[in-house]
Amino acid sequence: MVQQATNTKANEPLSSAATFAVGAIAGTVTVYTTMPIDTVKTRMQSLDAQKLYTSTLNCFVRIFKDEGLLTFWKGATPRLGRLMLSGGIVFTIYEKMLVLLN
């Protein structure tokens, strides 16, 4: 699919920009799929967690009922910026190292 979008052949390495874009997309997917779990984990690690929640599932349900569905993705923007950059950089360096070592 990426080869079709960039007009490259199957065994031909992608450009640095295309590799960075793929890594940034991977970072975006990671943020939005794991953010609800991260939100619950952060709440459970708080000092008041023992008083507020009886279990992880209870924490999830209470956040959903009391604060709404979108609460699970609050704070995603800073994490999104970080993971898009790190994903793009890691993918690009990995691909360049493969070319260099082969």
C-alpha cells in the first residue's frame, strides 16, 4: 500500500519522508488506541485511587459514567506530538540502518 502511494517497487527502499510518515501514522494509531488504558492506569496510580475506586474495571466505569466517553482521550495532544515524532524518527533510522548494513 505504501509502495503504491509513493510509486516505488516492492524491494526498493522508501524515501526518508515516506518512512517518517509511516512512523508518524504508527504513532498516531498507538496514541488513540492506548489512551483509554493509559487514562485508567494513571487514575489508578493516583494517591486517592484506593478511596475512589474498588478495581480497575470500577475506575473505567466511573470515568465513563461520571465524565463521559471523551474523557479517555483528554491529554492526547501532547502524547500525540511526542509519539508521532518518535515513531517517525525510529522508523527512519531503522530503515536507514537496514540499507547501511546490507
